Amino acid sequence: MPIEETVADRVANALLRHEVEYLFAQSLPSAVVLAAEARGIRQISYRQENMGGAMADGYARISGKVGVVAAQNGPAATLLVPPLAEAMKASIPVVALVQEVERDQTDRNAFQELDHIALFQSCTKWVRRVQAEERIDDYIDAAFTAATSGRPGPVAILLPADLLRSTVKPEATVRRASLGRYPLDRGRPADEAIRQAAEWIAAAKMPVVLAGGGVHGANAWTQLAHLQELASLPVCTTNMGKGAVNEHHPLSLGVLGSLTGPRSLGAQTRQFLEEADLIILIGTRTNQNGTDSWRQIPKTAHVIHIDVDPMEIGRNFEALRLAGDARESLKALNAALAERNLDLRHAARQELEDRIARCWADFEEARQPVARSNQSPIRPERVMRELQPWLDDDLTVVADASYSSMWVTGQLRGTGEGTRFITPRGLAGLGWGLPLAIGAKLAQPQTPVVAVVGDGGFAHSWAELETMVRLNIPVTTIVLNNGILGFQRDAETVKFGRYTSACHFAPVDHAQIAAACGCRSARVDDPADLADLIRKGIEADGPFLIEVMTDPEAHPPLSLFAGMDQAA
């Protein structure tokens, strides 16, 4: 007779088939976790229930595979909403396995019962409850398909506790398909649309590429670099697109978006978008931060938009529609451009390179007083300057939301296409920097990972220091401690002329918190000590925390603060 398995066994077998290595969970659903661990899937047990989803997100961004998080019904499920919402906005495939109350307890006010379908509908692509044991493989495969196909994103599958313990006979046919990598499908636009785009590019006088996070999601770096070189196109990126091109390439404009205030690169390079007669958008949602409140795309410019999500094309700017996977679309576009006369583009190249070089030189000159400052408290720009050389060693840099993201994207310079900078810019919630870094490190254990977080955001996640110590996950955490909620204080000051009492914190010694968890740590208030401590952290064989006492008056050069900075 066929050996009967439990539904939990079948879930674990399906996870193996879909190449799942890690299950981000806190023991629940216990039946699934036990079955997964028995099959060699490693449980990454976090301390705070809203951190597991962010860890799965960071893992997915770097690995190219689906991140899988598991949670108990009720409170744990509700705490999945923020990280799943980030993954939804950022187009990251995450599968959430959520335990439900037993089927005969539904709608009886069972312990921690909640309408999880209603809960997850706004923050996932797809959510289903499994009711029949024999359908479990259908639903697991459907969940992975939903997460990895089209525009990738999070899904939730609800598993009643009694169903997981139930036995089920093996399927009559053996399933072999692995659906755990993304993009699952790689469609491309029609030839006619590709030809039209190629003609526009060949004829344009001042074309510019604006590349977003979709380039990373599609692994389209090589194709974008070829487009840049083939058609002599200047390329700027959004925050999430940073690293999509080599920022040392003579036609690279760096990150633009809202980083256009005094002492920013964007103050120099925004002229290229303002003057553009053609803008090629690649893998970007044209969101507020990526376009400086939708002001950077001239109304007079033609727009070509490549995106895997047809609904994003034309959302904010009417465009020639190239709906499809960024890698395949760029391959086709490059092939079409290779057959066209690009003399106009090549003739403009030297002048473009000279202008762009002057922009970078002016930026470097403008930031030298702060990037090389020996003052204490320490300027964050000085911290980024000391971190910069490590990018030559294939470093992955992860930032928390708010100012941490802006220091990373605006002050570091990517050294090659495909350099990974992870910023939670989908929904941009505080506290996600550290768990994203943990997931990123697990995805590529041999690659050094540095998390840059502010003291405000770090307070949301510092319990995960124990997780890193317990599981020996060697992430270097740089805490920029200025004692305030910096963006909140500065934005309120600009808008209202004053700020609320929540913006200042009591003094906290984060290095001592780390030490109490068994994590090596150091506190630094002299910028001369930064380089050696960063080296020790990155070369350490375990987690290492560096607390940098930073200047509370320092803020990134955002357009919101331009008037205030110019008056200073």
C-alpha cells in the first residue's frame, strides 16, 4: 500500500521542489517547520514577528529565488502586513505560509482567529485558504506561480492547523516542475513596438535612460550596459535602481530622484532630464521619490516605457508601451538598434561624456568639506567615504528607510553593473534595514554585507542582534546615531517651522546592547577610527556592530530642504 503522508509533509516536499533553502519562521506552523527541518530546510527563527517577512524579502532580492516566511494565525499574521506591503510595492516574490484555526472552529471565535483573507488582500498579489487535503500541491504550486510570474510579488496561503496534521495519499503523478526562481516567464514586446522604440532612440537629440529596480529583478544589467554603450545613452537610476549600471561609466549620471539639493550629484545631473527630448524608462513605477514628485519628466519629451507590469506603463506619463521582461525587451531593442544608423548618437557622445565628467567633478568638489570632515560628531558623508573602497570587493550595502537610504544612494558610487544596494523604497518603513541585510547575507554567504541604519530605525529591529549571534550570520551593522528622528524633525521644520516632541530620543548606547547579545561592537566618535573599524567589521567571522556618533544637524541633500540649505 502507498505510504500516507501528512499535508505538512507534502508542503515541505513541495518547498524542496521549488528550491527553498530557508524558512523564515518562529516555529509556527509547527507541523510545517518540523517537516521542513527534517528535509534539510533551515529554519531562520527571528525574534520579532514583523522581521521574518523582511528577511525573506532581502533573501529574494539577492538570491533570485522566492523568499518563504511562515507565521501563526492572529497577531503574527497581522505583523506580516508591513513587510508584505513593502514586497508588493517593490515587486519582490515572497510566499507567506500562514496557519489558520482548525476548519471546524471557523467563525466560532477560536483563539486568535482572524479574517486573514481580508487582512492580506491589500498587500499580496494572491491569497487563498486550502480546505481539501488532496489539493495541497495544487495550491502550493499556484502560490509560487503567482509570486514569480508577471510582476513578481508576495502571496499568502492559509493552512488550517488540522489540515496540516491530516494524512493524504501520494499523488498519482510525480510533480517535477520547480517554480521557485523569478522571473518565471520572460515575455517581450511585439517587434513593431521594438522597431518604433529603436527609431525614436536613433533620431533623438537628447535621450536619457531612467532605470529602476525592475532592472535588478530581471537581471538585466548586462543588456542595459550594452544599450548604454551601443546608443551612447546617458543613464540615471532611481534609488531602487542604483547599481543597475556602473556609476564609473562615462555616461552614468548616478541616482537622481529627490536628491537634487545643494552638494548633491542631482543638482548637477538633473539638467539632462530637463533637456531631454526622449526618456527611456526601464523597470520603474515612476513613483514620487523616483521622479522628485513627478517633476523630472518634461512634458515636451517623448517617453518609452519598458516594464513587466502593463498597468505601470502610462500610469503617470504617456509612453510608447514596451510591456515585457526588462532583460528580453532590452535584448530585442539592442538587436533592433544594431541595424540602425546611430551616427547622431555617436556624434554627441564626447560632449556628453565631458558634461557628465564635469557634473561628477563639481559634485566631488562640493561635498569635500563634509566627506573629508574631521569633526565630531561625525558627518555621515565621512562614513560613506570610508565605506566606498569596499565596493571594489563585491560588497552588498543594505540601508534602512529614510536618511540611511539617502546617504547610501547619494554618497556611494557603484563600481560595476549589478552592484547591489538594497533599500526598502517600496513602502519605506523604518526598521527593515537589518532584517533585509540578514536575508541578503543568507542568499550569498560569501559576499560581505553591510547594513547602514539610523538609531531611529534600528530601535525597531535590534532584537535581531540575538538572531545574528545565535545563527552566526556575519553582517556588519553601522548605526548612525544622531539621537533624533532626522527626517521627521527636518520635514516638520520645513513645513511647519517647528517639530513635535517625538523627534528626540534619550541617549542609547547601541554598542552595549550589541555586546549584551554577544555581538562584537564598538562605538566611535573620532572619524579617524572609522576606516579600521569598518575593516574589522567586514573581515569579522561573525556579526559586528559599529555605532557612529553622527551630527544631528546633517541631512541628505533632498529637494525638500533645498531652500533651507541655500539660506544656511
